Amino acid sequence: MTKDEIKQRLRESGLRVTIPRLAVMRSIISANRPLSHADVVGILDGDGGDQATIYRCLVAFVNAGILRIASKANGIARYEV
């Protein structure tokens, strides 16, 4: 998925396009497995904002129907498109 496609998807879901949201979406889309919040934080290494910003992005994406929680094993949510 290209950057423009991600932007369009965010807008269609009623979300503003921000640098952290783009970074989080790119990390999830490029992964070949569901990622936890900690996985995304590690991949972005500060480029997608702080831990709280990344968490809020993930919650917003789930609420908007862009991402889904693939599993909650051991109480850790893992997200996928």
C-alpha cells in the first residue's frame, strides 16, 4: 500500500492524516505478522511519536475499522490490517 493509499484510507475512515499515523500504518502494513504495541514502538524507534501516541493511533485505527486485533494472547493485543 502506498503512502497516498494510506492517506486516503485514513481520510475515508474520518481520521486526520498525521505523521505518527502514517508511520504506524506503514509499520503494520509492511509486517508479515500481527504486531503488538511494543513491536510497533520498537520498529518505529521514536519516528512515530512516543509510546502513548502510538497506542492512541492503534486504538483509533481499531475503532475506525482500519485495523483489527488479531489476538490477545497473554493480555497483549496484536494488530493487523
